Amino acid sequence: VTLLVTGAAGFIGQAVARALARRPDLGPVRLLDRRAPIAPADARFSATAADLTDPAAVADALDGVDAVIHLASIPGGAAEADPALSRAVNLDATLRLLETLDARQRPSRFIYASSIAVFGRLGAQVDDDTAPEPRLVYGAHKRMVEIALADFPRRGRVQGLALRLPGVVARPRGDSGLKSAFMSDIFHAAADGEAYTLPVGPEATMWLMSARRVAENLVHASGLGELDGGTLTLPALRVRADELVAALFADPAQVNYAPDPALQAGFGSYPPLRTPAAEALGFRHDGDLAGLIAAVREGA
Amino acid sequence: VTLLVTGAAGFIGQAVARALARRPDLGPVRLLDRRAPIAPADARFSATAADLTDPAAVADALDGVDAVIHLASIPGGAAEADPALSRAVNLDATLRLLETLDARQRPSRFIYASSIAVFGRLGAQVDDDTAPEPRLVYGAHKRMVEIALADFPRRGRVQGLALRLPGVVARPRGDSGLKSAFMSDIFHAAADGEAYTLPVGPEATMWLMSARRVAENLVHASGLGELDGGTLTLPALRVRADELVAALFADPAQVNYAPDPALQAGFGSYPPLRTPAAEALGFRHDGDLAGLIAAVREGA
């Protein structure tokens, strides 16, 4: 089984590469991004630079591939600023990957990194029955792909699974295009002994997962049995801002709260989350706040 | 206000043209299809042949247009047989219409003919809270456009509304690409005094609306106040096959039932339908079976 990882130079992509490197039982891995990703020092890995908006590049990238973990995307803030670019990458290039796989005379598997952004406004609880109503370009395109993905297994050759990822921490400082950057930046401030001003209040709640845990979940998905094109919301640890601050900072007074109403509403008001469907299939969050912080500090 | 009707040579498109011709209060109407549609004898109407998969044709078609009723689509059976064609027309061309309107420096309105095909498998009841889970290519693309449409009002210039149409009767005999053709063909058999074999059982249930009523609903939508990009399931008359047969045929023994399990499941098992949201905005079905049959006989 040859596995292709798209977006492999990105934060989650690099974590997935390391998770795959820890799995000697798996076969060849092709890492792909616009710039050639860094491959682990492991003979099974190769790295390729390709632009997925180029149909010829997509065909080349998929040659000989049996399974795909598709991470490449334009993030939320950048998608909102440039809906046409989001359509080209987040929608069209993804559909082209699926269509190219479907046109081949061999079965393949497609693990798609969707996002909790599909939910839009969040009610009192989110669970496996919550109907997605995206409210930003990024979430709309993610949801459109989920629907398309569900249509492929019936056509015959592409078995797919969409996983909705929560907030993944701790992304590198200054990782562009993310409105939720504060969720990661506070980890860096704590690690570097710096003061930090959170753009949400102390009572803000977030759904978080370490990059290591996200990567393990994506690799787990690639090894599951029959995939039916369905969508799973991954479990996530629901963390209060003040509890995270207390756990991260020796002196919590180093953190100020200056809530931005839009950020608080969009990225600091996550209700309780129930994900029995994903848990029944073996997907896991980081366990508890200490586990999350340890996984972040350890790195992916 | 200049209104563009796409798919205007089609069965519903011609009904919409006639409904617009009955409204002297409305402004210019541009009828568009791959072949030039037949325009009513009315100076407000013009007819154009254009292929909406051609971006230049889309730009020309929208020049000077304030509102669109977008009917052009590849129907369900044809979409299932050729998913790439469905993607090109039902998804890409529709998104291009929206994006082209959005890129202009003027507001516009977009009435989108979606379909009950978005629901896929139907539960014990369908209402305004039922989550769509499309199970065929056609329904998947319709649902993807609904999601995209909801994203545009926030971007600023395109006010949209998606209306989910039920089974529209009576389409011309041999109208290609429709798995639900029997719903229309039985009207023609009755009108022509012919025997007919239904591919569903006597207890089969369907959601039906006359073409005249569908057209009135679409024109009504184009005149509503602020549109928020939302989706409404139109009301529909829920009709049992044997009741329709009894109302249409002087001798119901002219009709045989030879249920095809796939057709029965897909097009003959419609549960009760509740559509309070659409009704509150003035959308209507044909009232009762006699009203439906009268509207079909009268023609659109």
C-alpha cells in the first residue's frame, strides 16, 4: 500500500509524517506539498513538490498511490479573504483528486481532513447528529467536499472518510491565515516565559487536540476497514481559557484577557462535544489537560 | 429589474416564462438555454442560446441582469450516468453564475431550483429540520450548491434563495434522464385513454406539484423581500398511487402495478412532508388532488 500525504509540509502534515515514521509496519509514503516537504530519514519516504490546482500534477501525484491523507488546504482566514483561491484549492483540487482516483481501474482510500468549521454557529451541544451550517467560506467548502466524498463509494472505487478536526495546537507562531492562532500562541508564550494577551475571556471554551494526537488519528483512519464515505467529528478536549492558563503559566497573572467579540463568538464559545461514533472506531483526544500539554511540549 | 431564466427551454422553464408573461407588472425577461427557448409573444421577453459551461457565455448572459431564476441542470438519471457532466453543469456552472454576479459592483438576486433529491433516504417524516443526506450524484451536487449559495449574502452582493422542488408533473413523455418519469407518464396515459403499468405499488406515495404551481412559486420567490441565502423545501401534495389512478382513470383497471423495488424505494416511498417555513412566506402546493389534476390538464 502506497500512501500519499498532501499538505505534507504543513504543521499537521509534518506531524503525520512523523507518526507514519513510527509505524514500521506500513509501506511507502509519498509526501507532497507546493514546496517539497521534509521527509523523515526513512527509506520508505519520498518528497515531491506539486501544485494540486494543476490537473497534470494531480495525475502524476496519484500514480501508483493506494491511499491518500488529504491535508492540503487554504486555512480559514485566508479562505475568507480570497474565496476564489479557497474554491480552487479547498473545493476544486480536492474534487479533482477524488475524480482522478475514481477514474482509475483500482480501489483506493481517501482520508479527508475536514474541520469543525463546518458547524458554523454552535448550539448548546454538538454531537454526531448536529446538522452542519457553515458560516464562513472555509467551512462551506469543507462541507461541500464532505458531501461529494459521501457520493464516491457508491460509484465504486474510492472509499473515503472525512474527519472533522478541532483546533490543533500548538501551531508555529505566525502561522498565517488562522483566526484561531491565539489557541496556539498561548502555548508558545508560556514556553518562552512571555506575557500574553488572549483575545477571548477567561470563561472562553475551545476544542483542542495536540498535533501528535491528530496525526495518530489520521493514521488510524488510513488503516480502518471498509470506509463508506461518511464523516466523523473527532473527539476533542474542551478546554476553558483560564484553566489552560493556570496549567501553562507558573504565574497566571502573565496573561491578560482582552476579548474581541467576533473572536469570542467564533473561536471561544465551544459547547460540550459528544463524538460517540468516532470513539467507537478508536479515535481519541488527548485525555485530559495535562495530557494535551504534555503532547504539545513533547512535539509531534 | 431585468430577470434571467436559465434552462428556459425546459419543461419548468417554459412554465416559468408563461407565469412571467401573466405578470404585466414585471420588467424585462431574458430566456436562456443551450437551444434558444421559445419566448412568449410579449415585447419584454428575449431569448438567447448559450452554454453555461462556457465562462464567456456566463458573463454575457449576466450582463445587465438583476435577478436570476436558475433552472438549468442535468437531471438525476443523466447525472448518475455521467457524474462529470453533472459536476460541470449542476455544480461548476452554477457556482460560476454566483461568482460572476458576486464580482459585479451591483446587488443581485438568485433563485435556485434545488430538489427534494438532496434528502436521500427519507425517514418517517420530512420537515424543515430534516438534515439532507443525498444518495445520488444529482442530489449531492444540488446540496453542494445550497451550501455555496448560503455563503454569498455575507460576501455582500448576491442575495439568494434555494427552493427544493418536489416531483413536477406532467413532464412531456420521454423527457430524458428522469427516473421518476412514471409520475408524469400516468397523466399522459389517462389523457390518451391508454392502459399503463406503474413501476410502483398502489400504496406508493409521491410528493407532486403541477408545473404551473412550481412556476408560480419560483416567480413568487423572485419577488420576495430580503433573501438570506437560505433553503426552503416547497410544500407538495402527498399523493398515493391508487388515489391518483382513481382520480385520473374512468376505469382504474386500465392501470397495472409492477413495482420495481429500486424505483419504489427511491421514488414511491415519500413520507409525510411538513414545510411551515415555505408556507409562512407564501409558497403553496396545488391544494388537493382535484386541484393538482386540474392544473396539469389546464397546462402551465
